[in-house]
Amino acid sequence: MPRVPATRTGRNAELGLLLFAMIIVAVFSATVEANQLDKLSSTFWVPSVLLGILLLGLHMVVRYTAVYADPVLIPAVGLINGLGIAFLRRLDIAKALSEKREVPSLFAGTGGRQLQWTLIALILAAVLLLVVRDHKVVSRYAYTLGLVGIVLVMIPAVLPASISEVNGARLWIQVGDFSIQPGEFAKLALVSFFAYYLVRKREVLSLASRRFLGIDFPRGRDLGPVVTVWLLSLLVLVFEKDLGTALLYFGLFVVTLYVATERASWLIIGLLMFFGGVYVAYLLGASIGGPFANFYDRASVWLDPFNPTYYFRRGGSGQLVQGLLGLGTGGLFGTGPGAGSPGFVPEVRTDFIFAGMGEEIGLFGLSALLVCYLLIVERGLRAGLAVRDSFGKLVAGGLAFTLGLQVFVILGGITGLIPLTGQTTPFLSAGGSSLMANWLLIAMLLRISDAGRRPTTGGPAAQAGGPKQPPAQLHGAMTEVIKP
């Protein structure tokens, strides 16, 4: 009997990529200090090494609990996370120099706090991998997760504006120095609920009533779930005053529905409903104001950002204009890490960190950063294609799309493609809520990719320490009617 070769797990490749990513982060940090301080401190390498140790710990957890997980996810995310910490540290140094005070220590300032939040986020990701050994277990709690997700989304809307509103958007819970953005965690719960619901209702939602322009449209009676989520998204837009969050939740459901049914008509219906709702909200904001006034103001700023009326207004177009000027100053190659002036851009630590980094690393550097995001999304979609159960496919596809849509919304806002939304850049912007939620997202993708890449036979899996898996059941496979 011929010997079956052992399947490669990719863990050694992951370790090598992690080392390469941390070298890039260390070089970025060294360049920042050289340009800001005209010298290299003896501790410039410490944040990169500490982050590398933290990522190595997660790597070890993956090596023993998800041995076949995708080897590219952790290094790609670690690189973005490390560059974010280094850039935030660069802003701390620049602020200290401008105020003629001592440069903060490595664990102080925004950069130091981001490193601490990274530690907590990586611990949470490791705990998820240790506790959830099979992603299908999550489907048992789908309705509970759906309820939790809706509650998390709505909490800021019902709280007083004094503890929930920041820059016009009501997305936060702030008590003293502590603040959290519950909507970041809501998207994980809602993805699981949407996936479970659509797996059970896929056959019904796939039925077509009529064909128009070569596209099969669903029956009117099946539009109920889409209309419900559409109304919830509009409520978010009205009461939380945030277009990005509304677009994120509604887009997540529509795309997951498209993946489940493979009908392009759902995408068309979703786009028409969303943009129709946004346009009506804009008209109502112009005529009656009230809860629609904030969205009308943001849309007006987007349509004419260089209007002096909007530029000098608090929360107006000043940050958008400064972000565009920063991107233009960077040109193709940028001014160099630490050699630009990102401090002129308001909210550069959070909403506009892309613009601040774009000034210093240029179009080529920013494109490389976007390729890293694209790689993460592609690997998430690949995990969904490889896994054998429908629930895992929809969860992986939904999580990957969520990350990609969030990056698009942020980049579209700072470049003037769409109105500003106030979303944070995953793994890059300052903020513990976003960092923890997105590392949990990556942990779930690692778990699903492990299930998809794991061999179905016992030999190679047993050699690598993985459990045997039963063959795929025929009743879970999709069927297709072939016309003669």
C-alpha cells in the first residue's frame, strides 16, 4: 500500500511570516525616531519585540488548537496592528515635541495604550480558539446571539447623548475615563445569527416569482427579512446618526443572503432599498431637520467640502479637507515615516489615520497596506469556500465581507467618495473596542479555515495531532435542477 504524504499545516510558514512582519514594524519605528528625534533611542525596538512575543503566543495556541488554520491571517493582521502602534507612537512623540515636554515612555500615550489593548485582544482571540473547538457549536446559540447583537446596537441610541455621543454619532458608552463601542461586538453576533437563519430559510428565499432583464427576482412574500433589516438599519441611521454602521449591518445581511441563495436579484433589491432610504433621509433632513439633520449636514459637507461655511464649522469639512491635502502632499512615495505633518488632520488617531499614514508612506505604501487588507479578506473568503458546512461558509463569508466593507467605508470617506461615517480602521486606529472585536473576528476565521483545510481521512490528520473527521453527508450538499 503506498504511503500517503502528510498534509502541510503551514505553521512554520506562519512563524517565518510573523518574523518578517515584525522586522518591517521595527524598521518603521526606527525611521520614525530618526526623523523625529534625529537619533535612535536604545529602546526603539522594544514595542516590536513585545508585539512579536504576543503574536508568538497566539501562534502557539493556533499550533495546538487549530493546526490547519490559514498561515497568512495572523502575520498580515499582525503587520497592520504593529504599524498602527508605531504610527500612534509617532503621533505621541510629535505632540510631546510641539509642547516642549519630555517624550512619553513606551507604555504611555496613545501608542502605549494601543499596545496594551493588543495584549487584551490577543488573549481574547486565544480564549475563543481554546473554547470554540468547532465553529458549528456557535449555531446552537444563534437566536441568543441575534438578540444580543440587536441589544448591543440599540444601547447607545437609548442612552443620554452626554454618555453616548461623540462627534455627532451616538455609538459609545462612556463612563468617566472608560468607554466602549458595543456595535463593534454586535457585528460578530449578527453574522452568526444571519448565517444560521439563512441556512434554514435558503430554499424559500431562493424561489423566484418572475424574470426581469434576465434576472430572477424573489417572491414578494419573501421580502420580509430584508425589509425588517432595512428598517432596523434606517433606525440606526436616524437615532445613532451614523451612516457607516447602518450600511455595515444592512450590507452584511444582503451579501450573506446573496451567498446563501446565489441570486443577484437580492443585491439589486438591497442597493435600491438602501440608497432609496438614504436619499429620503437626506430630503427629510433638508426640510424638517430633527433626527435627520446630522445626516443632512454630513451629506452637505461631502458634496461641497471646500465651502468656507462648512470648513470653519465645528464638526464640518475641516478634517476632510486636511485629510485630502495630506494625501496630496504624500504623493507617490510619501514624506517618510515621521517626516510628515499628520497632526494637522483632526481625528488622525482614529477616523483619519489612513490620511495621516498616506502622507508619510505615499500612494505606494498605502496601496501595500490595502493589499494586506485585501489579502485578509481573500483568505477569509477562501476559508468559507473550503469549509464543508453551509453555516461555516456563510459565517466566514460574512465576517470577511464585514472587514472589507468597513475598510471601504473608511477609505471612501477620507477620499471624498462617500460621506464621512466615523468608523475606525480595523487593527490600525486607536481604540480598544475595535481592536478586540476584530481580533475575535480573525480568531473565528482561523477556526473555520482549520475545519476547511483539515484532511477528511485519518492518516495525515492523525500524524499532525488532529482529530478524525467523518465524511461529508450527502443531505447537506446543495442540489441543482438541470434543464435538458
